[in-house]
Amino acid sequence: MFEGLFALIIIFVAYVVYQAVNEHQEVPKEEAPKLKAREAVQNAIVPQPLTESVKPPKKPSTIKPTPLKKSIPKDDVSKEANKTNAKKGLLNPITGEVATTYNNYRFTKRWIKEALVTEGLLEKVYKNNELNADTEADIKVALAKLEVIDKYKPS
């Protein structure tokens, strides 16, 4: 019985020490300005509530139905199909491979990471343990810039 009580006391003491250590960890001085900047950006992104009241139209009977569109000739159908079927993604100029999923940097193909560095959009290829909110924001901006470069656009 005393062994069981002793084990419970040891577990409780370990829990108290764990909580005390985690409670006193502070944010490093370097990250404090970044946190303030991130909060400012998040506040700017959040839409403000509307202050004006929206009034319904006075005469709902004056709304006219829209006419139906005419049918499209067959030649125009094939042109529109080609526009909508255009490949989206990034083209590997060396192998011709088109990557369509590269939203998560951790699972992005290696050649895309290297292309970001060779184009000068990022300073290095980041490891998974080096990723934080700021670097991921920089990576998303760099990916958007890489999509614009003609060399990486799929045909």
C-alpha cells in the first residue's frame, strides 16, 4: 500500500514541477515585435462589421427576369473547353512534370523548393523544424511569385 501511495506522490510532484517550468517560459525579445506585427496584420485582415443597415427594394414587382443565353456554336465550345482545361500548377522545366499540389511546404516536391532558392525568392530550403508562421508566410509569397514566372507556367 505504501508503494502505491509513494508512486502517486512522485507522479503528483512531477506534474507540479512540469507545470511550474512551462508556466515561467517567456517569449524571447526577438519574437515580441513579430507577434505584434502578426496581430496587426490579422486585425487588418478581419472584416469590420457593417454599420449601415441594408434596406430591401421598395417595389419587388419591378424586378425583371434575365433572358436566357443563346446556345454557343460548336467551334466556340471547343475554344472554351481548352480555356477551362488549361493546366494549373508549376512546371518543372527540366523534366516537364507539372505539380498541382504545393500548398503545404512540408509536402512540396523538392524541385519546387530548389526552384524557389535558385530564383532568389527564398534564402534557403527550410527544414520542417525551421518552419514557423513568419517563414510560411514568406514561402506563400514566394510561391505566388514563382507561379508568375513564365519558365514555370504549364502550357
